[in-house]
Amino acid sequence: MNPRLRLLFYLALLAVALAAPYIVPAIRTQMSFLWVMIVFALTWDVLGGQMGYNSFGNVLFFGVGMYTCVMIQQHAGLPYFPGLFIGMAAGGAMAMAFAAALGWGILGLRGHYFAIGTLGLGIAAAEFAGGWDYIGAGSGLVTPLYPGAVGGRETFFYYVAFAVAVVTFFTLRRIYAGRFRLAINAIRDDEDKAEAMGLHTTLYKTVAWMIAALFLGLIGPVAGNIIGFIDPRDVAFATSSYGVWMLLMAILGGKGTLWGPVIGAVIFHITQELFWTYLLGWQRVALGLLIVLIVVFFPMGIMGWVRERWPERFGQRVDEGAGGAG
Amino acid sequence: MAILEVEHLHKAFGGVVANADVSLQVPEGKIVGLIGPNGSGKTTLFNSIVGQHPIDSGSVRFQGREISRLRVPAIARLGMLRTFQQTRIYGGMNCLENMEISTPRARPSLHSLFGRVPAAITEKAEGLLQFVGLYAKRRLLAGDLSFGQQKLLEFAMALMSEPKLLLLDEPTAGINPTLIKGLVDRLRRANEEMGISLLVIEHNMNVIMNLAEHMYCLAHGQLLAEGTPEAIRDNPLVIDAYLGAH
């Protein structure tokens, strides 16, 4: 795509996204969650797609960010908006700290062992949060009341969620344009080789997880405030819903690409919302079927399929004029 | 002065002794050959030298520095690299990207972590791809190349990171005769023009006799003989254990 066309495309998307809450105000909350889902898929893909480390535990950072922020909102005695934004920043920082600490231990595991090792993270965190009275234990936390006009809350958090998603997308886009992507792709393709070439693999792996954690720690507070009630098992550390959806959306759209997770999140979220609306009572069954269909028919995802089909479009071609045999 | 000195190296896996009391030296700027029958412990010796596994006893010194306790990435960063018998490249990345990530490793800064690939690096990568004849294929996924081309790419990646010593594990295995000639030529040029010392495991006697200035022969984990290529070729012990009667 040429630069001018791309700019036009981004501007059109921006216009639609900004106008959406006024065009279809009835589904503002569902649309806010679309941005949350996009952040889920994008951040999961940093490790799962670009680095080849399938994590089932990323929801931990989402919950850590959410709890950190709401605790600050409730106890710091700040006015609503400073409390929220400072809380979000603290949530992101706390999530990064968790990723750094866990990374040194768990990122030493390879392949399936890493996946299994991370599976326990969200579950353990949910049990832990559910038993800690200071943060509300099993009865969870309620977020402070939004001070603005009735109905203003949904619009406000829609834009906050949108802003976090946009920042996530463009940060990753910038990072993927540089050496960092090459390094984590090298780890994905052959970690032993990367080590034999002297790459600082542990550092790259930890930093990659911290980047994913940062944005999950930022979007967690937003999701928590939209829902208004933080349950340790079903909201903050919801391994079996959010935790699994993250990787499904990334796989559906295409692992290891920038747009794949975004496309996957959009399709998955819309499908899911339609199931809830039209197949009430059967929505879980339909969702389960969808998951099976994704894994069976789109193992490489939509973008992966497109790339396989038209590799030249992704720059994979022989340079005819250059000569030289191999 | 020897760039690599291995002394009385011993490595056993349970009851199987893979390397027993092996000593060898690679003089700075030279090409040294290592031959021996299959299972004689050549690749294990490589793994011991580059820190793939801990050694039981003995010493490995690189540029006079004891490295037998260091691990693979640390040794690689000192300037000693190895290539693999089963060629290893980054299959999901294109050839140019494979090269661009194979730069020498200093301590990473924020800039080197998140910065873009400097133009000078890309230029150098393209130059080396030209050197091994893969320039036209630089945008193809490395995983889609033929085995021989992947070997050339792996060699180019090793050169890209400017090693002082390169350990090559059967560089010509599985490569067609025309390509072998080109590869040998490039190995020699890397040695002469870039000053890279080489330690080469090789089964192709024509190749190694041509290339190496000094050779070692392993059998059953022990050093059987060492000397000039001619001396090795005519050594009755080596003929008996490895070469066979002509």
C-alpha cells in the first residue's frame, strides 16, 4: 500500500471510530469491549505470534492492572479523573513489574512447558485475590461512581479504551519495524541458534513480556471501570474466557502479523456478540463450535492464509535482475 | 599464538566416554581440520568447546582466557561461533533479516533494542549475501531455500557477526560438487581476507586436505593422530581407523 493510501485508510478508520458512540449509542459498551479485545489479541501476539511462546497466563497482567488501579481510585483520596489516570499508570507499571519478575523464572521454559507453566498463573492469581480481604476477597471490588452526567460514563470509557488500543497498535507497529522483531522472530524460529549467535535471548524474552504486560495493565483498569464490578474469577483473572479468547483471536486473525490479531479480534467479538443476542441459551455451545472451527480450518489464521496465497504481496520474491546463483 | 587451546578435555555421558583426554590447538589465523569416523566424538568436542554442555575435566582457553565454565551465548559474544551439522537458520524470516540479526553482540542498549536496523548493517548484510551468492534470494524466506543454500546462508550469518574463530561442523555435507568448490573457495577467502581462524569437521578428504594446514584425527573419543594433511593421510593408524586402504 502506498503511504498516501495508507494514511487515508487510517484517517477513515479514525473517523469511524470517533463517530461510532454518537452513531450507535446503544452499543457503546460492546464497542468499548471491541477495543479491549483488540488489545488482548495484539498483546498476546507479541509472545505467541512473534516470539513463539504461547502464553495462557497473560490475563494475569490484565487483572493486576485492574486491581492496582481500582485500589488507588478507592484509597488514594484523589478526585475521580486524576485517580483514574494515575491508577491506570500504576496498573501498567505493576503489570510490567510482575512480567519482569515472572519472566526470569518462567521464560526459561520452552514450548509446551511454557504454555503449561503459564496456565496456572491466572488461576492461581484468581484464588489468591479471592482470599485476600484487603482487596475485597471473593466479593470483589466496586469501582467509584462516575461523576459526570448519566450516560456520559459509557462514552468516556469508550474513548479511553480506544486511546489505549491505538497507542498499543502504533507502539507495536514501531517496535516491529526495528531490530526487536527480528530478535524475537529469531527466538521463535530457533532459540538454540539465537543463543549460539550470542543473542541476549533472556533479555529479549523478558522485555517482550513486559511490553505485553504494560498494555494489558493499562486496559485492565478500563475494562474494570466499564463493568463497574471486579470479580476475581470472572472479570480480573478470567482465564477460561478472556485468557483463552486472547489466543483464539490472534490465531483466527493470523499469528505473527500486525493486522492479524486486530482482524481476528473484530471478527471474534462481533460473532460472539451476535451469539449472545440471537442464540441466547446456546451461546456457549456456539462459541465452543466457533473455537473448534477456527483451530481446524484457520490454523494459520486469516492473514497467515493470505500470506501463504500471495507471498509476493508480502515482499517474498526473487530479485530477477540481481543475478547470482546459489 | 594459539587462539584456541584445548587441554586434556574429558567428557562422558553416563558410561559412554565421548572425549577422553583430548588436546588440540588452533593457531591464530590458521585453518585446522578435524576428522574421524562417525561417532568418534567430533561434534561432542565442538559442543564442549562452545559451552553447549559442561565438561567433566580439562581446560578450554580462547585467546588465553579460560572459557570452559561459560555458556553458549557468552562464548559466542567473545567471538567464537559454531555452525551446526543440521543447518540452523531462522526459517520464518527472509535471508536479509537472518543476516541483519546476526550482528556482533555488544551489551544491548535501549537504542539497539528498539532502534531500526542501521543502513550500514543492511549494506554489509547484502554484501555478504552477494559473497555467498544469495543476494537475489534475499527477500525469500530462509526456510524455503534448498539445504545447500541454507548452509551458505548459515555461513554468511556467521561471517556477519565477525567471529575471530569459526567452528564449522561438516560445511560441505549434502552440498553438490559445484557448490562445494565455491564454498571451499569462500572459506579460504574468509580466512585470508577477514582473518577468521577456522576449525573444520569434514568427511570429504579432498576438501579438508586442500583447506587445512594442520589436522587432527579422533577415534573412539581419543586423539589418534595429528600433523600436516600429508602426514595424516599416510599415517597407518588413521588409514586403519578411518580412511581404509585405497
